[in-house]
Amino acid sequence: MKLAIIGATGNAGSLILQEALARDLAVTAIVRHPEKLTVDVPVLVKDLFDLTKEELASFDVVIDAFRPPLGQEELHQTSLKHLSTILQGTDTRLIVVGGASSLFIDETHRMIDFSDPKADYYPTAYNMYQAFLKLKTTDNVNWTYLSPAANFVPNGERTGKYQLSDDHLQKNAAGASEISMADYAIAIIDEVVEPQHLNQHYSVFN
């Protein structure tokens, strides 16, 4: 299996890369700044928006862990649109490091519906949600969208355990909705190795 990780030097992307290497997967890092890589892997140095269908078609799975710069959160929408467009009609599977804003909190409302538009996190939450909605309506793309819990902890413990849910927000026994990025990385590589959620939106928490 050939796996590519876009944004492999980011908080989530770097942990996903480490997890993939620990399982002896053939991984290529797609990055703009290869000097930030802390492991020796094949690298495709390219901006996401310059990637072509031909370049990605050689991979079995592409993980999108792209995170736009602060103040350019609308790139969540345009970047995922670009990736889904160039992967249309190919066998390459797109797995997206998603956001929690798209998760339902009841039968009709999602987290984004109760988010404060004035909050610092809102531009990211809103644009990730809009990107997800457009992905769902894109034909002929093999996609999977994995939302973390509400609290996505960058430096949290790697417990090696997690729980799966559908597209509804879940909380643990302590009443918290959270997961460490390290445990999220385990979940997403599990999905790479044993596909269970083709063309589905699901979530993970611990």
C-alpha cells in the first residue's frame, strides 16, 4: 500500500506520519518545507494547490492533514475542493483530518449551529464545516471524513485506545469530549489499513 500525507509536518500530520511508519507503511510526505521533517521518508515538495491528478493517482490513500495559516481559514474550503476534484474518477482514497464542527449534537443540530461567530475558533470551524458539506456532494470520489472529539489535544497522551462513533458528538464517562492527536493518529491509520468507513463521516473520542 502506498500512502501520502499532505501536511506531514503539522501537529496532527506529523503524528499520523509517525504512526504510519511504525506500521511499516510505504509513506510519502507531501510538504512545502521538507526541512521541518524529523524522519527520513520520501518527499514530494509541492504546494497542495499545485498537486495534479497524475501525481496523486499513484497512491492508494491520500491523507489530507492540511491546516491553513491563521487568517486564511477559507483555504479549508478551496484546498479540499481542489483535492476532491483531482481525485474524481480515480481509485485513490481521500481520508480527511476533519473538524468537530460538523458533528451532530442532536438529531437536527450540529456543533457549528451553537458556535459563537465571535470566537477565535469560529473561522476554522465554519470553513471546515462548509468544506465537508461540499465534499459530501462531490461525485466519484472515494472519501472518508474523520472528525475528532470537540477537544483535539495536540500534546495529549498516546493511550493506544479510542472509541468510534458515527457523525454524532460523543463524550466519555467523565463527561468530556476529547481525544489526543496521538490516539487520533492510531485511529486514522487503522482506517487506512482496514477500511471500514468508505464514503462516510465518522468520529473518534477517548
